[in-house]
Amino acid sequence: MSIRVLNPIAGELKQIDRLLAEYLKTPYGEIEPLNFHTVEKTGKKLRPAITILFGRACGLDEERMLKLGACFELLHTSTLIHDDVIDKAGTRRGHATHNAKWDNTLTVLYGDFVFSTAMRLAVELKDIAALEQISRITRELVSGELLQNASAFNFPPVKEKYFEIIRLKTAVLFGGCCGIPLLLCHGREKANIGFEIGENIGLAFQLIDDCLDYIADDKLGKPRLIDLKEGKATLPVLLALEKGNDIVADIVQKVFENREISENSGQKLTRELREGGFLAETIQLAKNRVRQALALLDNFPEDSYTGVFRKICTFITERDF
């Protein structure tokens, strides 16, 4: 399945692109090349897509729906810009990163510029409850990054901490994409169901991402085995360690000590994770999260927008990029 599932809202996503360009625009020519690079290489836009679908389903007015979607896309983008500096990444989605094209100082400051632009969009929603939730989400995003960096290269890694990190770094933003449109239309009770749906989807998305780090081809747009090189033991590895797989434990410990992994060790590790069933188990856990989200979706009337959302959920667990 491909991202063609988003075709029914292609018009709204084009309007998101227009808003991104409009709100990033600045009179300062020195910043414009960075803006152009940002707009040029935006990815799947899953987060604004989900925001649009929940906004349409609950009857949110178009202006606020689009501004909220653009806000979430810029929040996500600002975290990626900063992540790439921290990780010394040279490519993302098959394109050069900002820090590969410009120096780290300029890139960090530009990431702050993108974040502040997201906050401008959040304020223009003119809803204090929504703004409070966006503020919570941004705090948790940064908390997740801090926790991840504090935990990097620690051996043995802790599974409970891993789940808290991916909840903070990934799931809470998906939660906002589902919950805040409902908050704007129906208040807190319905919004809580939306937040839960989104967090389940976000966890599923990250679990699949963690598997793709070992098995994806060039479509992923980043090097393989990058998580381990950065000191992150993701769920397939954690499951293997939990089951007492000495081969995986030995490889991971050496990678964390030396901060590099040979091609032979990488192949050996991937083989152990595949043949031991740890990749398959992680994928199954992701599918379980999607099932939980879709069960909660039954609280809302079925329409064409919830139908597209169901297809997105399938895309998340079947994607190869």
C-alpha cells in the first residue's frame, strides 16, 4: 500500500503546503534558502493529513483545520531539524539535511524559527484549551528528546524507558492530530478519545520505523542501523535481550562501547532479529496498537473521512518507507 491513500484529501494537503510557504516567508533574504529547502523536502505529511481527516469528520471550520495541520507539520519539522544536528545526519528522506547544507549554529537557530512559526499558527486558532494542549505536546516532544539523549549508549537498555521515549517523541503529536480537532468542536470528553486513538497510531508508526531501520531498502531515505549507532536500542533489540539472546547482547554492547558497527556485525544482528522472531513480534505489537485505535474509532460515526483514516492505519503497518 502506498501514500496514495491520501488522494481524497490531496486538495487540503496542497493548501497545507501553501500555508507552510506563507507562514515561513520572511523579509530577510538570508533565511529564505533554508525555507525553500524545508518546503521542498516535506515528507508524507501524515500528521496534517490525520488532522484534516479528524477536522472534517467533526465539522471543524476549514481555516482552523488547515492552520492546525500546518502547525503540527512545522512542529514535527522543527524537531527533525534539531534531531539531524544532534545525530550529525547527512540525509533525510533522500535529501541533504539542513545541517549538511549549512553549519550547525545556523541550523539550530533555523529550527527555532520553524518552531516559533508553528506557535504563531497555534495562537491563531484563538482557543486557549487548544493552545494549552499544543503547549503540553511541545513540552513532551522536547522531554522525549532529552530523555533519549540521557539514555543513549546505556547498557543494558531499559524497555520501559524506551516506551516512554517513543510515547513522548512520536505518539503525543499523533495524539494531538486526532484529539485537538475534537477539542475545538466537541470539548474535552470526545477529545480524550481522539488523543488515545492518535497515541496508539503514533506508537504503531514508531514501532514499524524501528523495524525498518533493520530491514528497509533505499526508499527509507536514511542509512540502515542508524538507531544502534546513535546508542538507541529499539524494541526488536530489547525483545531479544529480554529473551536472553547472547549474540544480540554481545553485538549491542560492543556497538555502544565503540560507537560503530561493522557490516558483518550488522548483518549478523539483523539475521538474529529476523530469525528469532523479534522483528515479527514488534510488527505484531504495532498491529495490536492499530487495532486498539480502530476500536476506539467506533465511538464516531462512520464516514468517508474515517474510512480514509482506516486506510492510513493499514498503510502505517504495511509501509516500507
